[in-house]
Amino acid sequence: MDFASWMSAVQQRTESALERLLPAAAAAPARLHQAMRYAALGGGKRVRPLLCHAAGEIFGADAVRLDRAACAVEMIHVYSLVHDDLPCMDDDVLRRGKPTCHVEYDEATALLAGDALQTQAFQVLAEEPVATDAGRRLAMLALLAHAAGSRGMAGGQAIDLGAVGKTLTLEELEFMHIHKTGALIRAAVLLGAHCGDADVDALERLAHFANRAGLLFQVVDDILDAEASTATLGKTAGKDAAQGKPTYVNLLGNQRAKDQAAELRTDAHAALAGFGERALRLHQLTDFIVERSF
Amino acid sequence: MDFASWMSAVQQRTESALERLLPAAAAAPARLHQAMRYAALGGGKRVRPLLCHAAGEIFGADAVRLDRAACAVEMIHVYSLVHDDLPCMDDDVLRRGKPTCHVEYDEATALLAGDALQTQAFQVLAEEPVATDAGRRLAMLALLAHAAGSRGMAGGQAIDLGAVGKTLTLEELEFMHIHKTGALIRAAVLLGAHCGDADVDALERLAHFANRAGLLFQVVDDILDAEASTATLGKTAGKDAAQGKPTYVNLLGNQRAKDQAAELRTDAHAALAGFGERALRLHQLTDFIVERSF
């Protein structure tokens, strides 16, 4: 299977798994469940599920297990988008080419839908068999919680809030992104590996890969945001720069940001070397993250 | 130890445990961690931790284990208060006698603090030893997630939103409260019992107790809200009725609401009968829930 077909297959099975693991649209309270499904279904590149599946394939993990872990990570990601788009945060009206959740529904419903999507992520990991060993499943839950919480993604968003209008150093910008997007990308990779019963050594090497890939993803995102049009992105473009948020592009300039991306890609690939051919999809996915922009 | 001393001891150890299980105020991002601590520490009746400890005592559960489970439930409760007080929800400025989190900090920080408190609750259950058996710990995580999510507390809040200005039947009002407050009260009781390795039969009897106690708590809350002053409550009084939210008092009248409370108390006590003296604290706590008002 070529990479594009593999990617499309994972995206499709992620959509089906989310359909199944989210509460039914008709179940009470229906409006809340519809808002959760509106935010989570029918869009998105599914970068985190792709990373989860690609990492799991190194260890021959069962695809159905990977779907569950991938959905848990994606639900955390989607909840963060729903809350991030609220008027008190980024106040955005467009996401994945559709009106944002609070525009389509209302602010209170969007707030609760984000809240309940976070809960559902933990419920999936706690209820669905994602690994044989219960101890490993607890470790997976702790890993996702750490990645999502105040010392991970939510913490990164708080740092981001405090950074608006400030000049950050490159170190400070990296610290923000390691939390804001890096933590969940790392969790996606490691949860996929756990689904395949990866050992400690393999998990460490993948954590190193994921740290590089996470920053790579953000650098490329900044380049995209600076260059692309709103129509291409499916979300409001150029917004970070306009809001005075620090980006790699306005800190380094476009060319040096691209050099940085190239270097991170090399590092990420190097971290995968020991896995040989089994890491093919993760290797290709790293390239895809870069090449979607230039 | 008399009941008042027992209650005070549990409240104090809950405060200490929360101090320890919440991220340090100085840890980055400090403002977020301070907001989480501001919302969770130094106040509240700690009804859910009290229920958790009282249920655990039936089975001789270790008090340190109970602290952890109690804190997980309390973090979910506190996150829901922080989000519930936001301008897009109840828009409240006073909570536990202090300015609400978004008034003391700002809306975006309060949103993230609530988000991160929810995550922290699951992290505590996933990381801290709350039971010996890993399978039981997974069941405890699933139980808390179910109670907090769209088919539990968050779902109840959504039903509440949809009910403003409407006339509900008694059945509809009960359905709302079973979700909005009942689910988490039930989780507090059952998690406490799990800490003491309770068997299925005991868990079922306690679930029945908790269902009655949860409704009792809400009926009494409605009576309090209708009767008490803002100063006594430590939150804005008479607000539910003023907002056109359905309450037991405006549906049944004050006297019939009190009769209903008395009946629920009798049922709750009956469900505890089989546990004998070991259920003393849970029995007393049921009385306390009622007697704080009349």
C-alpha cells in the first residue's frame, strides 16, 4: 500500500471508530451529544491518530486497539480546539472549514461539549481493551492525563495566553510548544507503541522521536499560518501573527524556520533508524508533516 | 469521636491531600496552577470527600487511599463549579464566599483551570495507588469518567441549560438531578467502597443508597436556595428561582419538598441497614445533609 492509501485508510477507520466511541446523537442529552459529534466528526487531518497507528505498526499492534487509543488522543485534541475557539480564548469562527462549535451551537453547549469530550477520552482508555495488561492500561491513562493537563497541553495553552504581545526567546517559544502541541503528539506515539506492548527501551527512543516530530509539526504550522490562505487551511489564516502571538516565522524569519524544520526532520528520522523497515509509516509521516507546506 | 469531629478531621485531611495532589503554585505555568489551587483549596463543605471516606470506612479502607479517591472526585466537582460560574453559563461572581475563579483571574485562565482540574482528577486515579488490583483501579477510572461525562454530570448541566424558563415535570427534574449532582455523589460513595475492596453486592447496595442520598442533597439544596441568605450560603442565593430554573421548591412548594426530603432520608437509611454499625458515618452524613437546612 502506498503512503497516501495508508493515510486515507487510517483516517477512515478513525472516523468510524469515533462514530462508535462517541455517544449516539439521539441519546439524551441530544444537543450536547450532537455538539460533541459535530466537533469531532467529519474533518481534521487526524495527525495524532496517524501517529498512533504508525507507531503501533512498529510493534505489530492490533489495529482495533490502535483505533481506541487514537480516538482517545483525538478526543483530547478536539476538546482543546473547541475550548480554544471560544470567545474568551481565540474567539474563532471557522474550524476545519465549518463554523466553530460555539457558533453552530452556543457558548455554554460548546463549553460542555469540550468538557465531555475530555471525559470521554479517559472513559475510552479505561473501558476499552487497549492493552492486555491492566498495569499497562493504567500507565497509558496516566500518560494521556499528564500530556493533556496543566503540565502538558492545557499548561501550554496557559503559557500561550501569557505570551500574547510579548517577545519570546527561541527557548521560551520551544517550551510553550513542547507543552501546547508536543505533549499530545508524544502521547499519540507512545500510546500506539503501548498498544503493541513496546518495551521501555523502544518507548524511550520513540519519545525522542516524538519530541522532534512535535516541534517539527509546530514549526511547519507557523510557516503554513504565515503563508497559506484561509481557504487552504480551513481555519482563519495569519491569525497568530495578527494577534501578536510569537511564532517561529516572526522570531526566525521564513527561511531560518524552514532550515529549522529540515533539521528537526533529520533528527526525527535518525531516532527511528533502529526500528528499520517497521518504522516505514512513521518515517513517511514525518516527511508528510514537512511536505504539506513546502 | 463524635460526628462533628469526624467531619472536621476528614475536611482537614482532604485539604492537605488536595494541597499535595494539585500542582505546586510555583511550578510553571504558575498562573494556571495558582488558579487551580484558588478554586480547589480553602473552602467548600467537601460533601463528596466526606461521602467517600464514610463509605470506605464500612470496609475498613485505608484512609490515605480514601484521600486520593476523595480528591479525584472533589477535583471533578471543583472543575464543574469553575466552568458553571463562567459568564456563558451561570455568570456568577461569588463562590464559597470568595470571588469566582474568572473574576479573581480571567475567563481564559478559569476555563483552562477547570479543564486542567478535570485532567488532574483522572491523573490522580491513574497514578496514585487507590486499590491493590489494577483491574479494580481501571473500574474506578471508568466509574468516575462515566459519572463526570455527558451521561453524568456534564450531561446534567446540559439538561439544566435546556430547562431554563421551562416547566418540568417531577420526573424530568429528577432526571436532571440524577445526572447533574447525583452521578458524582454516587461516584464518591462507590469509589470509597472500592478503596476498601468492596464486593459487587455491597457496591449495589451502596449505589442504591447513593441514588437516594444524591436526590436528597438536591432537594435540600433547593430548599436552602429558596430560604437562606447569600451570606449563609457563601454563594448567590435565590438565583435558581430568579433565573427561572426549575427547583423542587417551585414545583412542589416548600412543605412538600421537605416531605420529599424526609422520605428520601428514610430510604437512604434503609439501604444502609445491612451494614450495621460500620455504616455509622454514612448514616450520620445523611442526617447532616438534611439538617443543615431544617
